[in-house]
Amino acid sequence: FGTKAVCIGSGGSIPVAGSFAEILGIDAILLGFSLEDDLIHAPNEKYEVRSFRDGTRAQAAIMEALSGVEVPA
């Protein structure tokens, strides 16, 4: 999308991610596609439609990239 991806740690949790690891035995990758001024969880939060579209495109690219990965038995 014109800039390099940045891997950052962030406070917070999504409980289902722990369930994936516990029940399915797999780790989850959580990706965010919000903008600095979205003010997520603020009284005046917003979310751009383009962020949703970019996230959808990124998810498709990730799935395509992982489709050729060999998974150990």
C-alpha cells in the first residue's frame, strides 16, 4: 500500500485468539488496518471504507502466499 509494514506490539486482547491456540493448536496473526485518526473505541471513532478494502486485499495476498507453504505432519 505504498509503505513498509510495521510489526508493533499493542495492549489489549481478543479472547478467541487464545482459543485458537488452545483448541486448534495454532497461533493467530492479528492484523490492524486502521488509520491514526480513526480513534478506535473513542466516542467519535470512525473507520474508513478504504481500510476495510485494504485489509481484504491484504488477507487475500496472505492466503495466496501461505497456500504453497508445506505444513509439517
